[in-house]
Amino acid sequence: MTETAVPHRDALPDAVFRQQWRDWIAVHYVSALRGPLQRLVGVEARAWLAAQHRDGWRAPGLARAHGGMGLSLRKQWIYQQELERFAAARPMDMGLRLLAPVLLRYGSVEQQAQLLPRILSAEDTWCQGYSEPGAGSDLASLRTAAVAHGDGFLVNGQKTWTTMADDSDWIFLLVRTGTGGRKQDGLSFMLADMRSPGITVRPIRTLAGNTHFCEVFFDDVFVPRTGLVGEPGAGWSIGRTLLGFERLSHGSPEVLRYAFDVLQRTCASLPPEEAMRAMPTMERHACDMADATALYDDVCATAAAGGDTAAAFSVLKLFNAETSQRIAETAHELVGQWGGVQGIPVESGLGDDLEWLYMVTRPLTIFGGTSQIQRNLIATGALGLPRA
Amino acid sequence: MSASPRMDSRCVPTALDMETDDESCRMLLDSAEDFFRRQPPAAGRAPSGAAWRALADQGWLALRLPEAYGGSALPARHGAIVAEALGRALWPEPVGSHAVMMATLVRLLAKPGSEVWAGVAQSLLDGRHVLACTWQDQAQQTDFAAPACLVEPGGAGLRLRGRKFGLAAAGLTDALLVTATYDGQTALFEVPLGSPGVVRRDSATSDGGSVSVIDFHNVAVASPLACGPAVGLALQSALDEALLMASVQLYGVGDSALQTTLAYLRTREQFGQPIGTFQALQHACVDAAVQLMLARAACRRALDAHAQNADAPATRAAIAAAKARASDAALVTCRLGVQLHGAMGYTAQSYIGQCLKIALRLSAMLGSSASHRRRFMALEEAHD
């Protein structure tokens, strides 16, 4: 992909850019899946990303030199707003969202040249192998080990909570290559082909009924030396790289907005006297959503102007996740004996599967740093409280 | 006032204001912080005439007054800078009803050449003849409605009868601007608080001030300062701006309480370590900080909306949301602050305790968080 091949959309006026992207989405999004809690997977996900790539709408935050759109933060914000407005289901797209920034910063020229184009074209999809049965919030204590073997490494161990491992071509993972010193220091960042002999994937069923959550077992899996990113032992800092709007998008209140829409539909289905009783709670959640949106807009504008917003995004992730759960809980309480029922029984008059909403919002406070870990980080970061 | 070492937690001006606004925001902020730094602690004192005149001398009561009346004619954002500083300094002076509303009424209703209006404006310039707006015909009223108080011809002139609620700092107040129905229209009358037939009952409030119910028993009044539909519109506009300033002031109280508490947790040692290392305390502080960040964003959104169109339903909804969030955020933070200061926090002279006393009254004044959430949703549906 050369720089001239991608249209230079960053130069467009905001309104024109927004309209073009909005129109493009409306024509090209074909899946029936909608909403921020829906995942686009498999063939559908690849087709959606490949179409974006074909028409120059892929990778908004990636520099044009690397085949991305090279958008300013402000344009990336608009890009994201339109996806949320349309409620397009999100592909995991971990190759672009998480691996590409790592390759750009730490990868060799060969790794970049070989892997980035295939990520952009959606020929390769990637999954992330970080968590292990014994290493969740305390990720640095992970034990999957890579030892030197011929012109590469032999990897043994187990990863878990690996989303989309059953639908991925490659995995990027943190492995232990050294012992002694701080536990963070012995980790390395590696890339493995999921078709390698010795890799076994076992899907795990979640409370929400999804099965794209997996365990991945490594038994003497050979990873060539070219699969090592950066220096051995540098994995801890490499694995924490995020780029541009990816970090900002973590603060978006789109799930909150979706959950509130469900709550409003639920309330509308209630007998009037029940709906009246629910009003104070509805009003509380309406203000939660409005204020979270105000804070999100505030920090996006600050970020676009070059300000420091790291703490605000942690705060938003925390608040949005917990409030989305509370809204799901409220909806469950409102429907009385229809609570805990899966699907949407015709007689209920409901518009949404509230059991699914209740369950699918559970991991919001677990993934990407639990709410407890977020609080630790905010306390010792933004609030300047002393570490234990 | 202890500032956070890590980030600027002030509501206004923001980093963005610095780019778009002139230097006047920064200068006002500096002079406000400098002024309050030089004042004795306000903790627990009643609203005072000396303090009121000091605010007038700074020009802060007349920030929003038109230039034709000697005011600065600055935008509401500048008023917010002073409101936040007042909050941080825990001053109990009733700026909302006695200055913010008054300046709006002058701006929207004053007739050129009117001596009475010139007098109203003058009271904001020198702080000597203190006026307050009383408009609530019911204790829980949050929006303007056709006044229940009546003015009718009687004796030699006009007579006012009825009852008003919610007058703050009566002890500081010389005269009232009272809304009343006159000849079938809403009108505004000036009534000296000492007029025959004015009977008031004061209740002390947690901020060191008072709130009064006032009965008007056939009180003789002069002809109205203004009359007609414009009075109701101006009153609502004045009320919305007072609510907006109260929201920012509450944010100031709450953020100051948080910074004070954090500073205490960093230094206070028990069990051989700063108590700020304890996770249970850290997490409680984060929860308060989250609410304050939301309050700050809600206040900024309301200020932006107000700057674009002060009377649009969307603006009024944003102000309602700001008052609701700022009230709850300030209260939750101040309660936590008292708790984390231990027995020290429960003493009457503690700064953190006074934060709670101020926040409690400000949060209830002009409507609780629950009532403003109700208004928010109703106003949102009105403009969708």
C-alpha cells in the first residue's frame, strides 16, 4: 500500500468527511447485527474490514505511510461517532487495534512489511494471549514459557480468556523468557501462527451464551526467531502500547447509551402506574448518560487540542461500565417475573432480551483492567495518593 | 486552598478557554484566587455586609451588569469563575439571589432613564443597599409561574398581599424585588424589608445563613419596576443563571473538599503508614472524584450551552443536569471527607466540616438533585 493509494480524507471539511463516511457505512454495512455489545465475527467481520480497506476507510489512526487514513484525533472522533450512530457491530480487529501500534513502535522493518498489509486487508486476524489461569489482574506473574530452541523458541503453557482464538489466524502473546529480577522483566512479546503444531484451542461458554472466549494450550509450539518483537525481556512495556483514538474510544458512553435505550423501551412496555414508579430511576440514569457524554466530549476535545486526558479515560471506563450494569439491573427489576427469562417472549411485550443484557454487561467491569484495578490506578495516579 | 499536584481540577477556565477566550478569564481567576487567599477563613460565619461590600468592591457583583449601568457586561463564564472561587472559599453570601438574578433582571427589564432601576444597579456596584429577588410562591417551586402574590389598588395607592418563600440572608437584605400579579399581569415591585405589614420568619441554615418565609399584609408599594410577560421570561432567565452559578459553586466546594481530604490522606499516619495507602480509602476517594469529574463536565456543558443560547430548552436541561450532579457530587465528597478526617472532621471549626455545611444548603437551595433530574428529563423530552 503506497501513500497515494489511500484518499487523503483528513483534508476534508469535518461536515463533508462525516457525511461521506456516514453514506459509505449505510451502503456497505451488510450484517443484521447491530449495537455496541454485538460482535461481528468470522466471514462477516473480514468482509466488512476488507471493504473498508478497498475503499480507503480502514485504519483511521494509522499513518498514511503505513496504509492507514492518517486522520487527526478530531477526525478519528468523528469516524467513531458515525460508527456508533449507525450502531454497527464491532469486529474485534485486534490486529489493527492492539498489534499494529506495537509493530510500528517495536517491530522490525521486516515484521512491519510482512504483517501490517495483511492486517489492513483482513487476510490475517489476530487474537491476544495475555491472561492465564494464574495471571489475571496480576498479569506480570504469567508462566507460559518460551525457551531457546534452534532458530527460535519452544513455547509451553496455557493462555485463557482469549477472545476470538477460534476465529484467528495468529496470536500475539506475552511469554516468560527469563527469570530472576522483577517479574515484569522476564517477559517477551511474541507472534505465533495459530496453525502451528502444538496449539489447541478450547472455547469457553460465557454467562451471556457466547463461545468466542477461549483457552489456548501451547505444547512445545515452535516460534521462529522472527516471531519475537523487540528485545527479549521487553515484553511488559511493549504489551501496554496503545495508540491514538483506541485509547480515547475506551471512554465512549456508547454501551451506556444502548443500555439506556433498552431501559426506555422496557419502561414503555410497563403498565402506566409501574412506569410512574420507575421514573426517578429513569431520571437518574438519564442524567448519568448525559453527564458521561458531557465528560467524554470534554476529554475528546481536550485530547484533540493536545491536552492530557489519561485519568479522565480511566474514570469514564469505570463509570460507564458500572452504570451500564446498573441500568441492566434496573431493567431486570422493572419486569418482575419476566426477569431471568432468555429471549423475548411475545406475551411479555418487551423489546429486548434483558437476561442477555444483564449477563453481557458483567465483563465490562472485568476486561481491560477490572474496576478495582482502575480505582487503584486512578488513586495513585490522578489523585496522587501514596502506593501501599 | 490546596491545589492538586497532578492536574488542574478547576471547572473554569479550562485549557480550551485559554485558547479561545481573551486573557480576561485568566486575570479574573488570578485576582479571585488572590483575593480569597488574603481573607480570613469563612468557616461558619453568617453572611455579612462587610463581606458583601468587599465582593462589590472587587466588581464581582456587577460582572454581568450592562455597561450602561456601570457593570462589566462580561459573559456568564466569568461569573462562573467567581462562583467557583466563592465555593472553594466557603463564603456564605447569597450571590445567586442577590446578585446573579438581580443583574439579569437589570439586563432584561431595566428601562433607560429609570431611577429605580439605576438604584438596583447601584446596589450591585457598591453593595450598600442590598436587594434580593423573591419569586417563590411555594416552598418547593423550581420554575417561574404566574405569581400568587397580588397587588391591587387600596388606600391611597397600591397594596401587596401574599407570601413568598426562600429568601436567603434576610439579615443582610435591605429591600426585596417581589413578583406579584397586578392587573392580571406579572409585575415586579420593590419592597423595603422594614415596610409596615412585612412579617418574616427566619430559619437558620447549615451554611451559617438563613432562609425566610415572608408575609405581606397589605403592604403599600410604589408602581411596578416592570410589568407584563417580559417579567416572567426575565425571571426564568435569571433563575436559570442563578442555578448555573450555584452548580459551579457546588463544584468548587466539592473539589476543594476532595483536595483537602487527599492532602490529609497523604500525611496522616496510622498503623505506621500514611492512611492514603489503604485501598478501601483510595477507592472511596476515586468514587468521589468520578462524581466530581462528571459534575465539572456537566457544568462546562451547561456554560457552553448558556453562552450559545441562554434560554433554549436544551440549555435549561443542561443546567438542571449540572445542578443535580454538582449537588450530589459535592455532598458525597464532603461526607466522605468528614468520615476520612475522623473525629477531627466532626468538629465545628474544621474546614472539611464546613464544606459539608455549605454543600448541604446549596444542594437544597433552588431544588434538590431529584427535582432537577425530573426537570432535566422533562426539558429533554420538550426539545427532542
